[in-house]
Amino acid sequence: MALAIGCGIAASLQVGKVPSALPTLRHDLDLGLIGAGWIASIFNATGATIGLLAGAIADRLGRRALLLAGLALLALGSLCGASSPAAAALFGSRVVEGLGFVAVVVSAPSLIAEAAAAKDQRLALGTWGIYLSTGMGGMMLLTPSLLERLGWRGLWLAEALLLLALLPLVAWRTRPAAWSG
């Protein structure tokens, strides 16, 4: 359960990294206010557009596969974003991150419900509710100092590395044999 919540928190870091980074992004990529607004909102627009479809995909592929795919998409989006030569590439990377985010937040609650004992499901699913505010809020607090140390490209890369580190852990802990012990 904690791992699934951690995946949600890691996914929501992608939401919190942008607001503080916008001035730097605007300068480095020569973005106007409209372009900066798209960098901030395209992530959410992607989620709103495919949110319902993601549930159907989860039913077809399975929640575990969708969670792993979501983490991979988030990492890929961050890696592509870190190497974006221009605003258009960053827009595309944010779409990929948005797809990954939706995949994680659609699949993780089902895995939490499966992992929790029947008597603990309400508490476990209630705890899931902390993922967005913890990740997004925490990242909004940390981003200014991380930008000073790493720059925005380094921040994107660090997040990609975190997500890539989660992938094998999630694959190992969510394999069918892991649920029985």
C-alpha cells in the first residue's frame, strides 16, 4: 500500500515542479505567457481528456501493468523534457507525463484495495488521498532550491531518475507471488 501511495506522490511531483520553474522556462525557451500557460496546463488537459479511457485500459491491461506503464511514461516524459531544445518538445513531454500521471492515479487505488485487508480498506483508500497534496505541495516547496542547484533540466532529470528507480521496485513488489506473503 505504501509503495502505491509513493508512486502517486512521485507522479504528483510532475504537477508541482512547473509553477516555480515557469520563469526559468520562459527565459530559456523564449516562452511568452500563453506558452507558459500551456506548459502548466497541458498536463491537466491531457488527464481530463483521457481519464475515462484510462479506466477501460486498466480493465484490459490490468492495474499492475498500467501502473508500471504510467511510471515508465512519467520517466520518459521527464527525460524528454530535460533534453527539450524548444518549447514544442517540452509541450510534447508534458503530454507524455500527463498520460503517465493518469495511468498511475487510475491504477494505484485498485492495487491498494487489493493489498489491504478487508477491515483496513477504508483507511487504506482514505490514505491514498494524500498523494496529490503531498507530492505537488512538497515539490512546490522544494523546487526553488532545486532550481538553484540543478537548473530546470537537472530537476526534470532527477525526477526521471526517481521514477526509473521506482520501476523495478514496483515490478518486484507487485508480482503475483508478492501478494501471497
